[in-house]
Amino acid sequence: MGGLIPPDEPPVIPDVVAPTPELPPANGAHDGAAAAAAPLRLNIHPGLLSEVAAVPFAPAPESHLLDLGNSHETPAEEFRTLRTRLNHLQTLQPLHTVVVTSPSPAEGKTFTAVNLALAQSHLAESSVLLGDFDLRRPIIHNLFQIERAPGLSDYLTGQCTFAQAIRRVEGMNLYLMPAGSPVKNPLELLNMRQAKLLFEELPRSFSWAIFDTPPLLFSADANLLATMADGTVLVVKIGSTTFDNVTRAMQSLCENNVLGIVANGARASELYSKYTYYYSKVE
């Protein structure tokens, strides 16, 4: 697991544009037209979190969830470093919703998204949502051994409430939104207006919302979600991801706010050498 490596060029931070105020209907306008012009709100607020069902923290075997309470575990230290860098970026710009993706499959995007969310949730003041937005090959429900539905797809299609679509992990500030019931056309579902509004309203309840998404070069889902989120983290695997795929992935993200690149798969000897000095002596 490597650190957060800035892209070659500084991220483009979009200007914040104030929404156009709703104007009163002209004389003679029909009530139906006025109702149609009313802004749509999802009414997601912190009070809803008290209605969320709790689940035990029981990760599946071989899930690769890290023990972030163990300061001597080097991979955990890497994720705390990544957390620190993102929290610093949050002080510089509006940054609450983050898409985690990769150029191709099997490069560690889910591993990164899950452990980054765990690291953020270890901070007492943080409420963190980990969302499985990879509707094609969802896996987060398996890692935490919870039911896949109800979840994201059920919420977006109106089959359940927001509180029913998420779970709270007992003893932690971590909330999980599994993918939900299978859908035939994930991209069409994510194109719904409710999906965009979800990204806009989540910061009202969560310090961070971190989303695992499909690989960039295999579907358009992650590109679409990147336009909705405050920032994108690209995960590459050392010795596996090609330079050409990294270039193509960055180009596909266009001018979206790419926060940096996480290098996954570093050799253990390379990581342990950085922390040997600090943990080799008993104080």
C-alpha cells in the first residue's frame, strides 16, 4: 500500500455555483406547473441515523480488513497516512464525497475504499458512509457479512427509505450502504436525478462518504459518479497496472477533481523499512 501521489497536474477544483433561486409562478400558471418546478429534496439529515439498524463488526475470513487499532501494523499506518492527507485536503476545499476507482479489475480499489473508510471512522468526530456503487460486481456486503438488500438500488428506485438502505457497524462511526437488489442497467440507474441529489445531501449527515465503483476502463459508471463526487482517488497496482492504462484512466476522468493516485501492492520490505526505527525499541 503506497501513499497518496498527486497527479502530474494540480487537481481542477470546480467553482461553487449558487443554485438559481426558484421564481414564483407567473399569473395564471397552473398549480401543477408550480409543483413541478419545486426543487426535489431527499431530506437526508442526521436525525435519520438513529433509525438505522446496527450490525456486528464481523468481517469475512480473507477479507483483508485491517486492524487499524494496531499501531505496529504497517499497512494500517499507510491508511492512517492516507487519511491524514485527505483530511488536510478537506480543510482546503469542500471535500466530503470521494469515489475510489481503478483503471482495471484486481488493482485494489475495494481494498482501498474499505480500509480508508475504516481509518476515517476511527476518528471520534467522523461519521463515515461506505457505499458499494459497483452495481456490476458488488462485494462490500460479502466483506462485512451483511445482506446485500435493501441497499443503494432499492433506495434509488423507491423500494426502501434511506435509513433502511444503510447499516451501522456496532461500536464504530461507520455506516454501510450495500449495492442492493440486482439491476439490469446500472448506468441508467446511476443517471437518475435521485443519485445526483444523494451526493449533494450526504454531507449533511456524514463527514465522509466513500464509494467503491467499477473500474474506469470497463464501464462508464465510475466516470459518471466522478462528476457527482467532490473528488476521485485512482488506485493502481505496482507491477500490474500499465502506464498506458493509467494515462487512459486519467484522460477518461477529464477535468474531474482527481485527488491523487494510491499505489497498491508495494513489497512488505519497502514499507516496513520506513517504520522500523519507530517500533524497534521498547519505550
